[in-house]
Amino acid sequence: MLIAVVLAGGVGAVCRWACDTALTRWLNASWPVAVFLINVVGSFFTGVLTGATVEFPVFNVCTTGFCGAFTTFSTLMVGWLELTLRKRPVHGVLYVGGTLLACVLSVWLGLATGSRL
């Protein structure tokens, strides 16, 4: 189980890096929209797995391993810090608050979707 979680975490981290890099280049936004989208998608996926009542070993590998590395609080905080240091504290607060709200709604939507599978 440990090896599977570690491998899934490695895959999740690489996927986050690839998505962050590609979305940042493509969107060219003035705020960390890529990390926002990654966190929302990862929250939705976690909700789907929870709602679908996936067996515990698979659930643990996918949520703790993959989603745990794909979505990350520390990257969210780096985005907040960058906005704050660029003298945009209101944008920083809106970014963190908006991310938290969007992730809660996303995991709820994922839960509702997964429970229908």
C-alpha cells in the first residue's frame, strides 16, 4: 500500500507541475488561475471517489497519493504570497477565499456525481 501511495503521489505531483506549466503559459493570467483550476479539479475527483464508495485501498491510493500531490495547500499559499508581495492583498484574499469556496462546492458536486455511479 505504501509503495502504491508513493507512486500515485509522484504521478500526481508530475501532473500538477505539467498542468500548472501548460495552463500558466496558455492563460497568461495575472493571478494563479492554474493552481486554482488544479485544486478545483482535484477536489471534484476526490468527491467522485468518495461518492462512488470505491474500495478503501484504491480510494486511499487515489485520494491520499494522487490527489494529495495534485492539489496542494502550499502552492495555494505561494500564489497568495506572490499576490500580496506584488501589493495586491485584496486579490490575494479573494484568491484564497475563492479557492476554498470553489473547492468545497467542487467536492460536493463530485460527491453527488460519484454517488450516482
